[in-house]
Amino acid sequence: MFIHSFKNTFKVLLRQRPLLFWSLIFPIIMGLFFKLAFGNITENMKFKTVDVAVNTNLMEDANFKSFMDEMEKEKYFKVRTASSEDILDEDKDVKVYIKSTDKIYTKKSGISETIVETIMNAYSQKSSMISKVMMKNPRTDISKILGVENHIKDVSRKNMDQVNTFFYTLLGMTTIYGYMWGLFVSFQYEANLSTNGKRNAVAPTKKSVMLSASILVSWIINFAITLIFVAYLKYALGVGFGNRSLEIIELAALGSLCGVSFGILIGVSNKASLDTKVGMGIAITMLMSFLAGMMISDMKIIIAEHAPIVNKINPVAVITDAVYSLYYYDSTARFGNDMVNLLVLTVVFMGASLVFMRGKEYESL
């Protein structure tokens, strides 16, 4: 009877075109809009080597020349020498003229010019610091002063791409949007809300068997949709997920189950109509997505600072953070914590659903 219920539910669910639209087509459309809106932001924000001209006399300072050589080596600056700031008018590529360590000229105000000014200010401050220290104690180990930056260690696997956050949140939203499958399944067993519910309530097959088969079907469908959406983001839109395919599949599987269990809870926790419950689910999921950073990338950080518990109980935020941790960190410790958190939420949704279902009594069918 389990197999029979499984097959019938599979056929019924696949005929629900509105559910297929909202759970797959709608996120795909949103992903395309995100790509059109944010696609060029990352490229435009990449740092480009700045053409700078340095006063000829200043370059005779061995320490300063060594510093500028290092800046060229790291591709911060492209350096040339000049006798005056007239080089800014004579050469269109040169953006900054460095007359002295504390005096620079620019063509205009911009990001590149600000970066050069910031670097030169840091150089001047450190040079002044070294001079004062050496005057007080000539035996001071200068390397300790010059090596301060080495205390800051980047443990991430690559540079942060803020645009990815939007797509990761969209993936989290898509996974939890699978609540619709769980909601539809629960609706089929609500005797006071649908004809199918009345029929299933008096069917000879155990309700637990039919419900288990239906939940399995809804999970499989949501899981498949999530994997399709991941492939769409990665291969069609070029969103980076790193080389953690197995972990992504595990996250998709658990996230899909969480979405289905969330939908079941919505379905059995109140007596509203199906349309009302669908609207309720959409509203809650969109709120979760907003709090996870889908509209404002820093929103999740703001929540973490002022109400961190919200990020723990928001499945969209948990999934977003899990994908983020896989892409940016070598260690899977953070991912593991997110998976445990997501599992707890799934168990809570399922447990609460069972409480509501066992408490249902109907006067008549």
C-alpha cells in the first residue's frame, strides 16, 4: 500500500503546475533578474592597478624606492618618474602625482585616488614612527614594526564577492519555497478542508502509511528542484559554489526536507483555506529571505549583531550561511554547525506538525 500511495501522490503532485511555477520557475526568473541587475558589479569593483608618477628626487630615497618597487610587484601601482605635477595633464593614464610622502596631486577624486592617498598616509605614519623609535633606541627590531600586518591572517579561501550573497540567499529561499509541496500534501489529509481529505480520512489504508509516502514524494520533488536550481545558478549564471559538490547535495537534501516540513506545519496548524495558507507561506518565506540578506546584503550581519537568535531560527539564513561557509572557508566546521541547526529546525517543524495532527477531531465528514 505504501508503493501505491507513493505512485498516486507522485502523479497528483506533478500535475500541480502552479506549485511547479512557484517552486522552480519563479526562482529561476528571480535569478535571471539578479544576474541582470548585479552581473557587472563584481567586475566593476575589482581593483585595478593605478598609474602613478613620482617626483624624480623622491625616488632617489632608497627606502622609498624599495617601497614603490614593492607596490609595483604587488600590482597596486604602475610607477613612472616625473619632475612636476604637469605630468597629470601630459599623460592621460597617470592619475596621481606623488611630490613627497605627504604631498600628492590628483586629476580628480575617485576610488583609485583615495587608495593611493591612504597607502601614502600609512607609509608616512610608519616612517615617522620608525624614525622616532630609532632615535630613542637604535637597537630596536624594526621588523616587528614593519611586520604588524602579518598578524592579520585571512583564513578565507578567496576574496569576498558580495554579489554571491544574493544568489546564496535565493537558493535558501528556493529550498524553503518547497513548503508548498508539504502544504499541498497536508491539505490532502485535512478532512474538513478538501474532498480528498474526507476520502483519505475514511480510506482503509493507515493514515500514517499514506502520509509517509506523500511526505517522501514531496521531499523527492523539492530535492530534485533544488538540485536543478543549483545547476542553473552554477552553469547558467556562473555563481561560484567552490568544489564542495557532496556537501551542497547534502545541504540540498536536508534543506528540502526542512522546507517540506515547514509547509506541513503551515497546513495543519490552522483552519484557513488553501489559498490563505499559500499566501501565508509566501509572506513568511519572503520575510525570512529579507532577513537573510536577499534584498540588503548586510541585513544578516545587522541581525547577527542585534538579534543573533533570529539567524539561528531562520532556515533561509541558515542555508545561506552554510553555502557561504563552503565557498569561502577550507574548514567545514561552520558548515557542520549550520547542518545541525537546520536538522533541529526540521525536527521542530515535524514534531509540531505531529502535535497538531494528533489533536485533530472532526464532528462529521
